Amino acid sequence: MVLETAGQLNRLLSGLLISAILSLFVGHLHAAETDENDLPVAAISLSDLAAKSDLVAVVQVRDTDYVYARDFPNEGSAFLRILIAYKQNRQDEEIIEVFDTGLHPNECYFEGPTVLEEGRRYLIFFRIDPEYRDRYRGFPEGCALEVFVAEDNRYALKYPSNGILLSDPLDALAMQFEFRDNYALVSYESLSPTERKELLEKGLIIPYKDEFKYTRGVDLTTVRNLISSDALKPKSSWEMEP
């Protein structure tokens, strides 16, 4: 009776061991098949992101061509006009195409303007699409930071920024701006109660007519100085091969 019980225990332990090994194997396969865009990302500096980019520029959205799922873009391209190029591996580009597909963190989709609006402006970090090399893609860390136009025509990074988790000390560099950019206005419904309360308490937005208005930003010259000269050197032709 004891031997029979021991045998049953051995079989049970063997089964559990095999099950554990299979679970680890399946988990490893799942991790290997996970899209890079679904993996958690750490904070990155502007300089490090620029170093692996093929294009770093200030752009303005001209148009979009997306497939939508429940009012959210799910696949397609945005067409952007380059305003200021900091790093450019393909010269003489004026209008560029950036493509994305799927819903994932830090997705690279843009809001298209209406016929009566100017497009939004962004500081972008793109790589050349390895599948279709005449267009661009974003990075898992993100691809764009919104830029506003100030009263004195300076460009300033929106603060607080979103779209890329940055390790740079933007908190210490943000300053007061009077923005004349319509996109510096945000509606009551666009902010959650918690977010609205926090931004108001910190003076980062103020009531403006029937909306709220952002009050702070980081001067774009200051932002540019956070990026090393080496990070903005164009890549050689062999570095750009897929």
C-alpha cells in the first residue's frame, strides 16, 4: 500500500513538472511573438531617441488617411509638412508619410485638420519603414511631442508633454508662455475631473472663455540643446539598410 501511494505521488510530481515545463515553454513562445509596440518601455532621453531616428523635425499635419474602428484610427498614414529639420537622412523632402497599424501604447497617429484649420505642429522622431522605405514609422517609445506657437512667434513644446516618456528634466525647463495657438485651448470635456483639478492647481491651465488654455511650455531652442550634435548626425547609407 505504501509503495502504491509512493508510485502515485511520483506520477503526480512528474505530471506537475511536465506541466510547469510546458507552461514556461508556451510563455517563452508568447513573449517571442509579442509585438515590440506592446512591450513596456522605459523613459528615454531626447538625445537617445534622436540618435536612432532617421528624421528629427518640427512638422505640421497636412492630411490623414486612416481606417477607423469605433472612431479610433486603426491603420493608415498621416501626411506631414516639414517646418524645421534637425536630422534628415533623405534630403529635399517637404511632405512625408508616416504609417502605423493597430492599437497599442505610444501609437503614431495624428489628428487631421478640417479645411478651415491649420494642422497641429509636432516635434517628431521617425525611422524609415523597413518594408516601404519611402515612408516612416514611429518607435515603441513614441514618435511625437506637440508644439505650440507663442505670442512672439516662438515654438514651444507643450508642457506637460505627452506621447513620449522622457528622462530629460523638462519640469525645470518649462516657462510661462502666452500662446496664440488655437490648439493650446482645451475643452472642459477633454480633461478628466482629476486631471483638470491637478492642472488648475499647478497653474498649468487657466480658464479661457468657455475653455481652458495651457500656460507653460519649453522653448524649442532649449529642447534642441538637450540633443547632442552626434545624435543629429545623418546616418551613413549602410546604417540605413534594413
